[in-house]
Amino acid sequence: MNSERSSKEINTLVSTDETRTTAQIIDQNPENDAQENSAPSDSTAVYGDITAAGVSAGLPSPPPDVDAGVPAHLRDLTDRARGYVEAASSSNTRRAYASDWKHFATWCRRQNLSPLPPDPEVVGLYITACAVGTATRGGKPNSVSTIERRLAAISWNCTQRGMALDRTDRAIATVMAGIRNTHAAPPSQKEALLPEDLIAMLETLDRGTLRGIRDRAMLLIGFAGGLRRSEITGLDLGRDQTEDGRGWIEILDKGLLITLRGKTGWREVEVGRGSSDATCPVVAVKTWIKFAKLAKGPLFRRVTGKGKNVGPDRLNDQEVARLVKRAALAAGVRGDLPESRREKLFAGHSLRAGLASSAEVDERYVQKQLGHTSAEMTRRYQRRRDRFRVNLTKAAGL
């Protein structure tokens, strides 16, 4: 299907916006949940060399004889290199990419086409099918952000197999531009939890149980630190204590110092003490550590034995989203809205957006706390319910 095209023609058709990085796509759609698109645990092969193991890991499956061609003294390095490939992206991103690749490969199989080597015209037809809702039997049209992520996933998977996909080819770029112009809609963002909301949510938790003590600590540290849900559950009690940890805490006189490995690299987050013990994240974390009898390893863990014991396993980050939703509904947050709508308003990002919307400080401090590389991204998190608080019409003299 490939045809000759001049570089001048391509440059005319494609703007720099068409070549956005994957990180930008994900950051600009913070509410996208990779879990929703995680790969099924199907044991059957998907397509060609894409096995179930490869799909679940989010990586291409190497041919069976790869290790056979590597000298014995280099095989350990080969295993380590595979580990570093996995560490290059988050597990949520890998799961989403694996699911998206499986979706693309399955569509190709149904159309009697091959996903490899990558053909821009095939990919252009695929994203068109995603836009009109025919990419899956009985499916519905994908949102623009989902199609952009699927395109990024195809490109990533092809690169991992040593085959570059030219996303600037007009068969992809112009179709994607048309999809954006036709179907783009304002981003669907989760509701920001304001301080008064959070305080009401804390009152719904049982202070006399381990689960209630843990949940209080997670809500407060998540809000005050502006943390992502995976950053909350990825914390350890100290440095280098677990292999799957994403950071650790240090309890100091004036607050908590959190060292995190996030999307934009390592960063330090300062969580100061609150104005009262009831709403202080430092007190909440210390109380959880004391009653859970923690000394090393994951900070937030499963509560077992009918709520009487604390297990060794790290809490799944989905639990943060469930906790936020459950507590917000129990506290009657946004009770002015119908119940069916309220259920969809809250998630893990509600804590992060709440800090950005509530902190009355210089924007650069909020940007640093959230780990954003640009002030524009920070502004996307600033959501207020008191619209028209600043009336520029009157301020201009009208």
C-alpha cells in the first residue's frame, strides 16, 4: 500500500502537534485509566509472535532461540536488559500498550491484514475504524484521547520490534488531524475535592479500626502531597526497601519529606504539618505506622483478618480510587447532583486536583508539588466551583 511522497508534501500536511510524545498524551489526559484497557489474561496467542506472556508484560515476546545465540557469560546481562526495558515505563502504561497492541493485531487479523511490518495506510484505516466504532464487533467509537493512545501504543510496540512506524506519513497524520477536528471534545475531568469535602470524608471513616486509620492517612497524604494514586501506594517506609517501591518517606520535625520516582523523574515532595491533629497528614501517617506496627517495606498495605491484622502485601493503586469514590459519596459531596452522576465524578485524581484548586500560593509551588513540567499542565488541574469569582466585565468598567 505504500506510495512515494515527497518530504515537502508531508511537512505541509503535518504540524508539529502530530508528533507529540506519549508522555504528553498521557499527561494531557490525566483521567485516562490504564486499568480500564488492561490486557485480558487470555492464554491464547494474539498474532504471530505476540503471545499471552508478551501481552501481559507489554513487551514483544522474543523468539525461542534468542538466548541460544547469546554467549553464556552475557545471558545475565540479557535478563537485566529486559528488566530495564520494563522499567522504562510504568506498569499501567505497559498494560495499556499491551491491550492496545492486541486490539490492533486482532483488528488486522479480522481484515486479513498483517500488523507487521508497520504500514501507515493500514494504521490509518485502523484509527478510522476506531473513530467510527467498527474496530471491535459491536463496539462504540473511541474518544480522541483513546485513539491517540492506541496510535502511541502501536508506534511503541513497532519500535520494540525494531520496525519504525512513520506517524508523520499523511495516511496517518491527516486522518488523525481530521479525527481531532471532527470528534474532539472537552476533556472529561474528575471533580476536585476541596478541603471542606476532604474533612467531611474523613468523618465517614472509623477511627477505631485499622482500615479507617489507614484510609485517613492515604486521603490526607494524597491530598497534601498532590500525589497520584500509584505514588501513594508505591511508598515505602525507607529507601531501597522493596523492588517495586516508587519512593519513600522521612518523618521530620516540620513534616514529611517524600522522595518519589514519578513520570517526570525523581522529585521531592514536602508535606507540612496541619493546623490540627485531626487534619494533619503527618499525624495520620504516624498513627497508621504505630497501630499497624510497621518497621520496613510498603507503607500502605492490605488489612486482613476481618480488619484486625495488617498483611505484608502492598495495596493496589485501584484501592485509592475506590476509597475516594466511597468516602465522597458517603460524605454527600456534590449532593446537589443526581446519585448516578455523582458516582462518576470522583477518583484518585480528585485529591491531586483538589490541592491544585485549593492552595492559595504562587503557582510555581503547586507545579513543583505536583511534579509538572509546565505551568499549563498545572492549570488543567485547577478547577473551581465558584465560577465568575473574578468578573472581568465589571473590572473593565462595563
